[in-house]
Amino acid sequence: MTEPSSPRKPRFNIGDRVRTVGPSVHPREDNTGTVTEILGSAQNVIYRYRVTFVDNSTDTFFGFELELAPS
């Protein structure tokens, strides 16, 4: 008998400081911001993250487009 797989947890949490990375990311003067919303659910293992930047602009990213920013 196989165990049901546990739902995948989000890679980042609300309040995490992150940096945008990768070729699909629109270049910004400062690519560091704060995760302000996590879009997805326990049933949907693909999460997207709404990030607010220093200039108060926001954008939504997949986890592979973000990395934790150095403190």
C-alpha cells in the first residue's frame, strides 16, 4: 500500500525578501522585493508569488523566478 503524498509547501513565505532571477524576468533597477501574497492551494502544487518592490510596484512570479535575497 502506498502512502498518499503530502501536499507540497510553498517555497517562500509572506514577508520573505526575494530577488527576481532568470531570463523571463523583466529587468528592474532594483530586483529585490517582499513576498506579499501566495497564489495557489494545497491541491495545486504550483504556487505563484506576488512581490512588492521598493517603488511599490507589484508583479507575480513562479518560484523558479525568485531566490531569497541576502539580508
